[in-house]
Amino acid sequence: MSKQLIISVSREFGSGGHCIAEMLAKKFQLPLLDKNILWEIAMERELDHRHLEKYDETPKSQLFTRTVKGFSSSPEENIANLQFQYLKKKAENGDSFVVVGRCAEAVLKQYPAMVSIFVLAPLEDKIDRIMEKEHLNQEEAKQYIQKQNRKRKNYHNYYSDVKWGDSRNYDITINSSRLGLKETADLLEIYIKKRRDVGENS
């Protein structure tokens, strides 16, 4: 692995994966790429980022969309591709960063500097976290989690040949409930440093 470092964090909704990504970004002093990707794209193209965010990590609608000569009428597909192009450009430029979701483990799989992580957790723990965060009751939290995970799965599997959450497609898959978020981030830090050491000595 070169001095460049790309950390891709995919996650089940409610698993705390985003918090872990934030911790890893802080530990390695790297920028965290999430919705701010759309802000930068919007600035470059002089667009309102709020319009783009409506379609962020959203599966392509099969209704009223078509592709003609390689150009899609789907805003979801166009925004997804803009983000993929953005990530590839940063990787090709040698930038280091932590990226949350956005099929990054598939989009950037050819870069040896990337470490891909999938964070999961038991349903009951995800429910407890979402109940507290979103002020929902147990059943509302459960339904919300299922809806968001279905959305992420459909989004990922539409744009990627590999399946969302399949452990074979990630360097490491980890249950955040076993150690808690902080200790999970600490363990991942050790793994990432070991990977980087092996890469620099190979």
C-alpha cells in the first residue's frame, strides 16, 4: 500500500458506521467524504446542493426514465455517476480520504491504497440507537431501519456488480455492538495501520 490511504466505510443503517467513519477520519487526519461531495459538485456546476441531495444514495426510479446514446434521464443515476467520477478523480490524483457509502468499495476497488470496511449490528441495537437519535418508538424505528437498509441495498446493487453487505467484497466486516463504537474504531485503526505497513514493506 502506498502513502495514499483511502478508507471506504459501508454500513447498515443504525449500526453507527457513520460515527466510526468520523472517528477514523480524525485518527488518520483525513477529510471525510459524504454529502459534502454533492456540495462540491454543486459549487463546480453552480447548482443548488439541496436539489442534488434529494437524490443522494437513492435507487434509480424505473418509471419515466430512459437512456439514449449513453445519457440517462434519471436524476438519481446522473447524480450517482457524478459522485463516482468525483471519487475516481480524487483517487487518481493521489488524494487520501475516508468515504462513507456511495459504492466506494466497488468504484475504487482497483486502488491498492483502499481499505474497505462494512459495519453491521444486531437489529435490537440498531433500533435502540435510532429510537434515541430520531425520537421514534420501537416499531417506528424498526420500520425506518428496514426502509433505509432496503434503499441502500437497492442503490448499491444497481450500480455495482458486487452485493451490498456481502463480506467477501470487503477487507473487513465488523459488528459494532461487540466492542462499542469507540473500541471498534480503535480496532480498525490497528488493522488499517497494519495494512499500510505491509503495503509499504512489500
